[in-house]
Amino acid sequence: MSSVNYDTRIPNNVDLAGDRRLQRALERWQPAFIHWWRDMGPADSLNHEVYLRTAVSVDRDGWANFGYTRMPEYRWGVFLAEPVPQRKIGFGDHKGEPVWTQVPGDYRAALRRLIVIQGDTEPASVEQQRFLGQSCPSNYDLRNLFQVNVEEGRHLWAMVYLLHAYFGRDGREEAQALLERRSGDADRPRILGAFNERTPDWLAFYMFTFFTDRDGKFQLYSLAESAFDPLSRTARFMITEEAHHMFVGITGLSRVVQRTCQVMSGMRTDAVREHGVIDLDTFQKYVNFHFSVTLDLFGAEVSTNAANSYTAGIKGRFHEDDIADDHRLTDAAYTVDQWIDGAVKTVEVPALNALNYRLRSDFINDVKAGIDRINRVIASHGIAFEVKLPHVGFNRRIGSFAGVHFSPDGEPLSDEQWQAKHGEFLPTQEDRAFVRSLMPAAITEPGKFANWIAPPPRGINQQPTDFEYVRLD
């Protein structure tokens, strides 16, 4: 087992003590991080004792311990998966060569930008979610929110370590800037649009952890293939932590639907809002919004930047080793859907340019499995309703479909038709106000749950559902 050293100010398994210059640089950054956490982390929570998991190794088995801690005292640190002996580059022009332990000069700017973008998403999501604790549906859910938050903070540390260790002064400046941008700020927004959207209620939070954290999973798997070995090792361990975030999403959404269906069956009515639960039509609108916003995170369907990153060996594909091709793609083609001359057309493009599209397709297939799980909950109650993913062109701001209006079923709409109908497809102000009205205050007594969500079938780390996961100050 590769253990983490907790005897130092910054827990790590990269021998920070052996690089005093790097250690001092990170120790200077640490107070700024804590200041950011106190200002922009979970509101009104600094003195709560939270039942959190903390990494003690980088092995998948037995890698974490659970115990109570105050979040400002959480031992964030730098953890990289163990190196793979004699690992070779698996794709691109450098396929078969030894992986890089330092940043090649030709790829310095591209690697730095990739790490900065990934790093920027981590504090952004904490900022988006900072007020959710004030309306939590249970003590159990409050703990899960805080676990997601502290691990996003640790993922920020992971990217900051890379910037400090491998990019010199530029890296240090970028690391500082990660604490200066703010989600949704007009003057200093986060880099990616989805991370400037508000997360104003718990249904939005579950959608975020289901959809947007799942995008994070696929991006991390791509980075785990990188020829830059420190980035690969960092991403591999982050994937282990990310699984809980998606668990929070799918179980939260399933519990929302479970409670709605219980009321629909018990009251024999579709008009469930008056009974204090979220109707399935509103649930579908939230799916439409969060799915479409997340698709934009994959970038344009046809991308020269993605091709260049792959050819250079910087960023690979999801499960690269399992794909049966030459892993160079110089002569390969791939079919993509695009908006061309007023219609959706399937066209063949160079496979190198379709890497974003392919990764997005892998993501969609993974999402569909979760949607199927939600629909099984609905079907178990004998209710004739099916949650559906909207067309990939629906509500897009990036890529071939940006600025083109579609219904969720894929019907092209004029500007006038979109203006008249979009409230049928996306959450309206009234829909969001209704959802927020179900969450007027936090429910924190162990074992108690808000009316709009079902209790989970089991607790965390074999604890009962009425365990005191968060001890309030």
C-alpha cells in the first residue's frame, strides 16, 4: 500500500520534504487557499464536525479512513497514483516512447493550459454550491455535500502541485489566479461556462453531480492517458475520488423520483406539487438543462485543438488501450452529426478531429445507464412516464449546433418558435422558485428527511441512515 505522509504540513506521497523549494512555495500558497475556503467554501459551516473520508493511500482498496473533522482543518494534500514501471506513451506521434517525467518545451503552453482549465473547475464547483447547506434535505445529504466540497478542494491542490512543480513562475502565477476567479463573477468569471451557472437548489446539485461530475470522469480518464506522467498519475487518483460525486448524483436523483412516484401512486394524481414534491415534468426540464450545458464542456464536435493534443500525446481517449486501432489515427475517419445547410447531417471527418465528439459519445452512453436506472424507479410504481435525454443539438452554445434552436426531440425551431416554447423545455423562473420553495430551511436532525426526497436505502461507510454525519456547532 502506498501511504500518504501526514506528518508534514502538507500531506503528500511525492516526497515534498526532498524538494524544499517546492515545499516552501506550496506552503506559501496554502494560507491563500484557506482564506479562499473561509470566504467561498460552504457557508456557515466552519465549526461543523463532519464525518468525512480522508485519503491515507493511493490504492483503490483501503485507500481512505472515515472520521469527524472540521472542514477548515481537513488535511488537503498532494497524492499521485503509483508510477507504472517502464510505462510507454500509448498514442500519437510519440507512441512507444518512454513517458515524460518533465514537461517538453514544445508542449509547455498546451499542458499548462490543460491543467489550468481542469484546476479552475474544482474551486468553481465549491463556489457554485456554497449556500446549499442552508437548505439541505437531511443530515446525510449535508455530509455528502461537504464530502464533495472537500474533495473538489483536494483536486484543486492536485492541479496546483503540477503548476508549482513543473511550470516555474508561470505556474505559480496561474495557481494564484485559480483562487482569484469567481464563479458567475462578471469581471472574473471561471473559464468554462457551465461553472458560471448557479446551483441554487438541491435538485440542481444532484443534476450537477450526475451530469457535470460525469464529464469530469471522462476528462480525467483522458488525462490519465497523458504522456506527461505526473499528470497521468494525478488524474488516476482523482478518478478514485470522483466516483463518490457521481454516486451522490444518481442516488439523489433516484430518491427524488422515488418520493414523487410514491405520492403519485398514493394520491392517484399527477398534480403532485400541491403535495410538496417535484413533479416529473419539472424533473425532465432540469435534465434537459443540465445535460445540454454539460455537453458544451466537451467543446466543438470537430476540433483541431483536440487533434493536436492527441497527436502530441498530451490527452488520450477514454480507455485508450481498449480501442482496436493504431492509436495514431493519421489515416482514420469518424462519423459525426453536424448542422449543415439548415439540416442535421452525418458526415465523415478525420478521426483526429472528432476526438471531442467520440469522448462525448462515451459520456452519453454512460449517462444513459443512469437514466435507465431512474426510469426503472418510475416503472416500478406503474407510472407511464419516461425521462429522456434531449437531442444533442438542444440548447447548445458551443459547437456545430450553437445558436440553432431545437426541441428536445430534435425538431428544428425558428427563433419565434423557440421564444414561444422554450418554457416547455427548460426550467422557468416559476419552476425554479417552486423547487426552492420546497427547501426553505435545512433539515439537520439525524434520521429526518425533507418531504420531497426519499431516504437512502443505506448510509455511508456501513453507518445507519440516522447516524449523526454532521455535528452542528
